[in-house]
Amino acid sequence: MTSQPKIRIRGLKKAFGDKKVLDGVDLDVEAGTSFVIIGGSGTGKSVLLRCILGLIAPDEGRIEIDGEDMVTAAPRRREELVQQIGMLFQNGALFDSMSVADNIAFGLRAKGRAKADAKRVSWSAARLAAGDILKQVGLDPSVGALSPSELSGGMQKRVGLARAIAGTPDIMFFDEPTTGLDPIMGAVIDGLIVDCVKRLGCTAIAITHDMASAQRIGDKAAMLYQGRLVWQGLAADLMNSGDPLVDQFTHGRREGPITMELRR
Amino acid sequence: MNFVLEPIAAVGRATLALIRKAGAMSLFGMAALSHLVRPPFYWRVFFTSLIEIAYFSLPVVALTAIFSGGVIALQSYTGFSQYHAQSAIASIVVLAVVRELGPVLAGLMVAGRVGAAMAAEIGTMRVTDQVDALWTLSTDPMKYLVAPRLLAGTLALPFLVLIADILGVMGGFAVSTSKLGFAPDAYIINTLAAVKPMDVIVGLVKAAVFGFLIALMGCYHGYTSRGGAEGVGSATTSAVVGASILLLAFDYLLTDLFFAQ
Ligand SMILES: Nc1ncnc2c1ncn2[C@@H]1O[C@H](COP(=O)(O)OP(=O)(O)O)[C@@H](O)[C@H]1O
Ligand SMILES: [Mg+2]
């Protein structure tokens, strides 16, 4: 018996002007598993996530969630599908006009926004609950009173994670969760991500070029190169994939089949 | 041949770019308006922007109005004989302030203050992914960021202009009575005789249009900004310059529509 993947992407293409960023991406992510996508800077990893989130309209291809194509879905339905996805942005993307607690309360209340008639959590109730969610990402509830600009990079990532999990999403996206953090903080954030994904039973896609992080977070992995996924396999096999492109990337060799495009 | 065609082609390209931009802005404005009439409406954002525009712009708008009313009184005094000046200056001051200077100067002041602030705030949110984060948290950024600001701008400017009208006339009154030696009661009677309700109403309609345009320029340039801090900086400049030019152009159109018979 073959179960239907939670996320299925077929022939996804996106070009900006005459620059083909995604050129036929095929991807299956099984429900409850974590998928890691590696690839060089500027290869279109973030664009891929943005296409799934509906922030960028793809030129061609299908993006299915539970078998339902998002690209051709009616706008209202697409919004509903996007609402099951929680996203941790590369730099946290915390709302800097709000306190930390309000950021998390905003995420909590997002769930109520899914259905217009659903009973919404009030702001005061959401702020109270924000303290609990802060604890889940290893922060003291008193942090809630601070403003995002008062936090370190690692704390901002934690709060971003807290805001994303507040809405108890079915699917989580992580865009370079450890970039810009020291190795210890990176490991801590990875641990939190794994915990949250387990606890919520989420399906996850993470983007990274940090191999240690990829192996901690991912069940499966793939490499994005020149607009396509050139290799797919177990995350545990990343370091000895046998694929020359992946090998060069994971071992950081200067010589190899990957040609860095310095001018485009 | 080329030195003839090149400039023409350049003018053509610039014109096309301008039309494309105007089209994009109109579409943006209409999209935002359509969000105004579809729930939910974000009252918190609306009231915050309303206070930011209406209340915190009061000092600059008030000072601008008082001094311009006074300057009009001084300038027109030199043009009239002593005998006619009494009645003429009161009516020149009130008509200039209510019909033109109030809306235009308040508009330009608010464009510099609020248009720039909106572009900077939304632009920063754009380049730090906060706008996209709103979308992933089930909140349409057009509805959340843009629609309430457009409404706040449209409602706040008429209020500011009403204040500017009153203070501008008071500026003229102060100069006329203290420096030019006019009789206070006669000045007030002349002022009230010169101004018609329609003058005030048209000035306030202009103000509402200007307020909408200022908020539209601030939101549009912020929302579409790209490329980090530099992009936000140029969005701010574009918002102020664009709002100022549009404001003066619409001032001409509205004046032509209402006053030129
Ligand atoms: N909105 C956009 N408009 C034009 N080009 C874009 C846009 N978003 C991304 N790109 C381009 O697409 C390429 C891939 O970007 P991205 O997905 O952010 O790379 P990364 O793999 O590092 O996340 C980059 O060259 C970038 O310049
Ligand atoms: Mg990226």
C-alpha cells in the first residue's frame, strides 16, 4: 500500500526575468517526516518555500497538500491550505512594532483566523498563553515583555519558532534555522525544532547549508542545484552519498563538478 | 540619425515607465480599497495610524498655518492702498488659507512626515520578511498594513486642514491687528463676509484626497521596496516626492473642477 504524501510537488518552475531559478522540481514529503533541502546560496531554496506558501506564484507545476493542488485552488481555499503551514523565517521576521509576547499571541490568534466564524482567542488570553509557549522554546516567560530588537539572534530564532508553533500547524518550514548562530546555539535550535516537530506530529521541510544541522533535523534529504533536486536520499547518507555534486557540497571542496556562478 | 531618434526613444521609454508605474499604483490602491469593504478590519492599526497622523502632525501643521496666514496679510498689505486694505486683506487671507494654503501646506507637511514614516515602516517590514510573515500567520498584509492606513490618512487630513484653516486666519488676524493697525472687530466681520461654506467644504474635500494620496504613496513604495536598507531609503524618498507631486497635480485638477467656472 502506498500512502499519499503530505506534500507532493511536480514539475515546479519559476523564473525571474530570463533567470530560471526553479526548473522542474519534483518532491514528495511523507506525512510526519522531516525533509532537508541543501544547496548553495542563491540556488532558489527560499523561492521553493515561498512558492509552496503562496508568496510567489510559480510559472508551472503542481504543489499538492494532501493530494489537493494549491496552484489551481480558489484563493479562499489556498489560504486555508496555507494556514496549516507554520514558517520560521531566516532572520525570525519578528514584528518589531510588537512585544515578544504579542508576537506569539499574534501567532496563536492566527489559528482562529482560519475560519471566520471560529471563536477567536482574545488578546488577553493569547498573551497569557504566550508565556507557556515561551517555556516550550526554552525561554523565560518574562522575555515576553521585551521588544524583538532587545533579543540576541538565537533568542529571536526561538521566539520566531514559538510564534510559528503557537498556531499548532500540521506542516512546518524552516529557512536556514542555524545560519548566523554559533555551533552550540545552532545545536540547541535544532534540538528545539526536532522536539516541536515531534510534539506536534508535523511534517517538516528545512533548508540549510549546515551539514550537522541537516543530519540532526532531517529524515530524508535532497540537494537543489541548477533549479532541480539532483539527489534524494536519507539525511544520514549526506556525507557519503556517492553523488559527486552532493559530495563536493557536503565536504566543501573547491574542486569538483559544481561551478559557482559569480556573475549573472 | 541616431542623435535624432535617441532622445525621442528615451522620452518614449520614460513615458511608458511612468504610465506603467501609475497603473501599478492605481491597481495597488484599488486592491487596498477592496480590502476596506471586506472584513475583517484591523481597528488597532487604524487607530494607531489615525493618532500618528492627526495628533502628532498637529504642531507642524499649526505652525505652518499660523506663519503662512501672517505672511499673506503682510504681502497683500503692500499691494493695496491704506483705504482698501482693511476689507481686502481679511478676505484675501481667509480665501487663500481655506481654499489653497491650508490643504496644500498641511498636505505637504504630512507628506514629509507621515508618507516617509509609512514607507520606512512598511519597507523595513518588507525587507525583513515581516510582510511575508503576516501572510503565513493568516493575515493578509494588504488588509492589515495598507487598508487601515489609507482610511486613516483620508480621515485625518480634513481634520488637520480644519485646524490649519482656523489657525491660518488667526495668523492673518494677529498680524493685521497688531502690526498693520486694523480694527479687530471689522477684521472679523470682513473675514466672515468673505468666506462661503463651499470654500471650506471644497478645501476639506481636497484634504481628504491628499490624505488618501499621501498614505497610498507611503504604503505603495514601502510595500514594493526591495534590497535592504538602501531600498527602504529610496522608498522613503520616492514616497515623499511622489506624494508631493501628485498632491499638487490633484490640487490643480480639483481647483479646476470646483472653482473655475
Ligand atoms: N522576488 C524576487 N524577484 C527577483 N528575483 C528573486 C526574487 N526572489 C528571489 N530571487 C532570485 O532568485 C534566486 C534564488 O534566491 P533564494 O531562493 O533566496 O536563494 P537561497 O537558495 O539562498 O535561499 C536569487 O538569485 C535571487 O536573486
Ligand atoms: Mg534563502
